[in-house]
Amino acid sequence: MSRAPSTSAIYERLRRGHQAASTLGRIAHSAESLLDTMRQDEYRGIYTFPRRLHTPSEDSLPAGGTYVPRLSVPHPTPIKPSEDRLHLVSLDPRDFNKYRPRPTVTPISVGPREPMETPKGYSGLLWIHLLSGRGLKPTTHGDHFRDLYCVIECDRVHKARTVIRTGEHSFDWDEVFEIDLVENREIAFLLYTWDPRFRHKLCYKGTLHLPALLRESPVHSLALKLEPRGTLYLKLRYKNPTQTFQRMPATADEGVFGVDLETVLVKEDSGYGVPLIVKRCTEEVERRGLDIVGIYRLCGSALRKRLLKEEFERNTLLANLSVEHVPDINVVTSLLKDYLRELPEPLFTKSLYDMLVDGFSVCLPDDPDGNAKLMFSILECLPKANLCTVLLLLDHLRLVATHCDRNKMTPQGLATAFGPVLMCHAETPTATVDIRRPIDIMSFLVKMWPNKRSPRLWYDASCGEVYRM
């Protein structure tokens, strides 16, 4: 009678047979990535391999024995490397143009100094598809498996962050972000190691210089050289302010995006006097986002945002905004800004915006009360539906600004996020859109807005009473 192998012998045999294994190691451990995992076949359209428990064969088990899987605490680092064919992203490096940041050289002047023209930054919307990092070899010996995530910055301001991926040399993110640009000149990609016990460490960095890049073309597929080593594969698509704020009406009135306010209010008949998507998103932010650093500045995953948008298009009352369904509050804030950006007419109508510009130009620095009365009197000229929504948003933004010691979002930062989407409108394909003036006006409104505006009477359907100084 042959001796039955011990449990340790079984696991040793499994460990040695890793070349024939077909398991897929854990590639993401963020709650945000659960939705991606469930929908990746639908969204990416590529074949992925399901995760299976690797169990020993019947021949290797004791006679009459059954296999009991070992229980362990989930950990982001897999036991062994996953095979190359199991990568989420399949790409051909030949399809990407190599990009290496050029060092900035300051010219030496031997004569009288002449003023040098600095290229202006770019405003609008930048679509970024972050595909994969390759050749990211560790700098130290030891465990080669690491957990990396990527932070995207615009002119050294944090704008987006990926989920955490686990790997050795290759890390597949396959995430899409839509980033608002306001006179930005540089996009940086910072790759950090994730560790639950220690400070996260910056391992790799790559930078894109927008003026030189977008001057050639608004669309790029790039293999970005990282420092000190490695390559980041990504795709870019840029929309200038005229394209971003064209505000094309929706072809049908079934949903809420691209539909004018009055039509939405009549269809919803909620009695709140404001679109439900605005009310529900602001309430969700006030419930769990007031202390989030960079709220309204950071953008969420474009995939999750698209799925949430589809829910609101079907039913604004039943769309699920819970933390279990949408763990990243930045998805909610990004969706709210998209809704305001896609309104057929800006929330601050063209005629009222012109009045605000004129009023802002005559405001006196030593008369804050008089300035506030002037601006409030201009706001009262808005249509009823617009006025109710503006009042709700200003109350909400003022509340967010009062928590700026924790969320780091000052009135100026909130105005940068909301000014263009509330006021800008490119009425013709050749129209020039001023980004800076709406930001200045919005910052002024948020700063002068009272912390508590009581009673909040605009919630009734008639919206007959408004705040007066």
C-alpha cells in the first residue's frame, strides 16, 4: 500500500507546477474596480479568463479524501505571476508613437533681455485612456510583485487616480478619464506603490507637454517613456472649449441629459422645483463627500460614470447612488458636472451672464454689501427653473467651501470646476469661449454667498420666494 501524500507535499507539488497553472491572480483590490470586473466583457470587448480555484487532481488526494481549500486573508499580491495571455490589455507597441519629455533649456542671454512669449495653456476637455505600464522592473531585490496605482496631475494638481493593479513588470489599468482643462500646459503620470502599512512611494514618472503635443494633433496614441525606467501606453483625445461647450440638444426627450430644464421638471413632476439628478447628486456629496480632498476637482472613472448616466436616463428617482453601488464619490461629482455641461442652454442664461459681467465690472472692493445686493438682484432675473437650481447649487457649493480645511476646495477651486459648465456656451462652431471670466464671477458668488440661507423655500414647486439681502 502506497503512502498517501501529506498536505504540505500536495502544496509543494502545486507550487512547482506553476508553469502549467491557469489561475488568474488578483489584479485589483479596490472596491471601485468591482464594477469593471463585472462589466469588462461588455465594455472592453476582449476575451478574459475567469478566476478559478486551483485544486489538486483526484490522483494526488488520499484515498477517500476530499479537498478542503485553504482559507487565507485576501491580499493584493498574487502567489505566482499570471501568464502573459491573461493580461487585460492586448496592445501592439508599434501602434504607439514613442514620446520622451524634452528637458527644458533656458537660453543664455548676453545682451539686453527681451520678453519671451510663453505658450498659453490649453482649456477644454481631455479624454485619457490609460492602458498599461510595461517594463516596470523593481529597483530593489526581493519580492518582485508590487501593487501600483497611477495618479494623473495637471500642472501639479491632482486630477485623477486609477485603481490598484498587481504585477511584476507589466501593469494593466485600462481606465478612461475625462479631465477638465483650464489653461493647463503639463500632464504628469505618477506611479506609486501601494502598501497598507507604510507611506506610498513614488516609483515612476512621465510628463506630457501639451502645447507641443496638441499643436500637432488633438488625437494621440503614445508610448510615454517613464523615469527611471518603463513605458506607459495611453491614448489622448482633446476637445477645445468651442467643442466642449457646443451644448447640442438631445435628439429625444426620454432622458434628462441634453434636455432643457422646463421639460425635465414637467416630466419628473417631483415637486422640488429642480431636476432630481441635481438634487440627488448634491445630497449624496453632502452625505459622504464634504471631507474628501479634491471633491469636484477629481474626476471619476468614465466607465462607471457612463453606467450611472444610463441609470439616470432610465429613471432619475431609482438610480442607485449608494456607496455600495458607487463607492467613488468622484463618479457622482463628474456626472453632475456633465449634466450641467450638456444642458441645451447654460444654467446662467446668455442674457443673465452678460448682466453678471457688467455687474461684476462695477463692483467696489470696499462695498461688499452693495456688491452682494447688486449680484442678487441680477440673479432674480433668471427663469424660475434656472433660479431654483442656481440657488440650490450655490447653497451646496458654499457648504462645500466651509469644509475647505479638510477637502482643500476653496471658493476659487470650486469656481474653476463649476464656472465654465454653468456659464460657457459656444453658440457657433467658430465662437470663442472665454473660460477665465466665468471662473472669476463664480468665485465671487460663492465667496459672498451666506453660509446658511434660511428658510430654504425654493423646494416647493412654485418656487415663489427667493432670498433677498
